[in-house]
Amino acid sequence: MTKSELIEQLSDGHEILNKKEAETVINLIFGGIGDALSRGSRVEIRGFGSFSVREREAREARNPKSGELVKIASRKTPFFKTGKELRQRVDDK
């Protein structure tokens, strides 16, 4: 499912929301999650999962084309861990 499909499903499922309002709601939710992660906070949505930020260590990798070693700096990446209820729901189907 894409973001536009999610907006469409939300607006179709609720008569009080048109597509523009549904898009605003989705953007606010995703924006809030992104803002919290950029501050280093953890976001937990009960029954769905939790978002957190993990630090990846600096490392050396190899360029597959030339074979030379390349240094990769440490960086932060978002991480999602599914909640128990979501895991069970996906496993049952």
C-alpha cells in the first residue's frame, strides 16, 4: 500500500473526511513520527509497533566495481520493530 492508497482508503472509509483532509491527517502523523525520530525520541504505537533510531558504526566496505576499500562513516538510521498484535495478525493470514 502506498501513501496515496492509504489516503484514499481513509477518505473512503469516513464520510466526514475528504481526500484533502485525509492527506493532512496522514502528513501530520508521519511528520510527527519523523520529528520525534530526528530528536532521538522513540515512538510507540501500541498494537502496531515502535520506531527508534539506531547508530550504525563506521566501517570499511568494498566498492564492487573497482574492488577498492571505501570508508563509510557512522550514521543514524530509523528502525521499526513490530508489535505483538501486528505480528500475530500477519502470521494468521
